[in-house]
Amino acid sequence: MTVYLNGMPKNISEKTLFSAFPKKENTIVILNGFQISDDTELKENDEIYIIEKGVLPCRNQLEAMMSARHTPKIHKILKNSKVAVAGLGGLGSNIAVCLSRIGVGNLFLVDFDIVEPSNLNRQCYYIKHIGMPKTEALKGQLEEINPFINISSKNIKVTKENVKELFEGFDIICEAFDNPEAKAEFLISAKTYFPDTKIVCASGMAGYGSSNDIKTEKKMKNVYVCGDFETGAKPGTGLMAPRVMICAGHQANMILRLLIGINEV
């Protein structure tokens, strides 16, 4: 039968995975997108990836590995996708990390601010980043997570005057601002200039309320909003890492679903 080993066709006579490819101590074995440790019967056209632990693979091997984990068709779609993240605070920085990990091939990061100490309670930055532009600090982190995707950035404040110039041509635009007025202004401008572009926003993720209150809803054509839609930051109700990251996860997951053609929440 024919199977595929690390992306290459192999004709084998053996019936099981480890009889065909003996398992070695320092390897990870992925069969049809799932990591396994027990011997398994093989079928025609099965896809097998054998990856050495602790070794940075070359680009082709890394993509093969990610393809195996995400399933090949999904990874190919993500690799060719273009997503813009507007705002790199608690939401945007964590969203960008998720998107880089799933292999979105083209990420555009936009923010005007620098990293400061109060950001560290929820944003994806370290002590060493204090004083650095968020665009620069985050880009460096993402390149260490996935060095084989294209990451561009712009250190600029988003206004209604520059939305068209900044965000034209993307598959999805992700809004991740802290300020409610900035959120509203951005959405109005983006919907005006890009009526057919999908936009993923957030509203209400402050405090320490139940995780189950965070949800994703389709609010209008091509606009998806994540959050509890009511809990904003105010005295006595700060922005806490768990809830912010849950909301960021909702946004990143909705972006993933939209990229692979699932339009329902």
C-alpha cells in the first residue's frame, strides 16, 4: 500500500505503523493529524509524520509538522491567509500569539503604544520589553514562536482617516482596542470601506465574572463580537488576565473558523 511519510509517498508491505517505521525513543509520531504512542493498523494514503524532539526543523519540516497537527487541508488555508490585528494590548497580543501558533501565514500588527509596567498583568509582554514599542516587542515574540510566517507591523495610531490605507486587502480584520469610542469609530470606518471583509471585535471582558459569560455572537453581516457585552473596566473592576485571555481565545477561534469557511459562531 502507499502511505505518506513526512509528505513523501512510500510503498510499504507492512500492515501496522511501527512495523513499517519502528518507533525511536526521541521522536514524536503523528498519524493523520493525531499524535500516537501505540502501534496502529495502517490504511491506504495514511499521512505519517515522524519528528525528532528538541530539534528546530527546517521550514519544510516545520510546515509538515504543523500541517500534520492541524490536518493538511486546514494548514494550507491558514498558511495562505492574511489577518490584521488592530491593537496589541491584552486582547491583541494574545490573539496574535494564537494566530502565529496555528500558522496564519500573513499577520499585520498595528499599535502606537509602548510596553509599560501595568501591561504585564494581562498582556503578552515581559519585563525586558518595558519601553519598547508593542509592535516591535510582539513581532519578536511571534518570530520565536513561528519563524516561518510573514509578520509585518505599523507603529501608528488607528484613526478613521487611516483605516482604509492600513487595512485594505486582508481576509479578516481583528479589532482589539481598550477604548469603547475607538472601537465604535473603527467599526464604522471598517464597515464603510470594507463591507465584504469579516471583522472580529470584542466587548466586555473586564473583571472576574464567570468564564461562561464570555461568548461569541454574530451581530451584523460580517461582524462578530466576543465578550459578555457589558462588563467594562472601571474602578473596582479591572482588567484581569484570565478573562481577557478567554475573550482573546474566542476572537482567535472565531478568526480560525472564518478562515476555514465556517461562518457560524
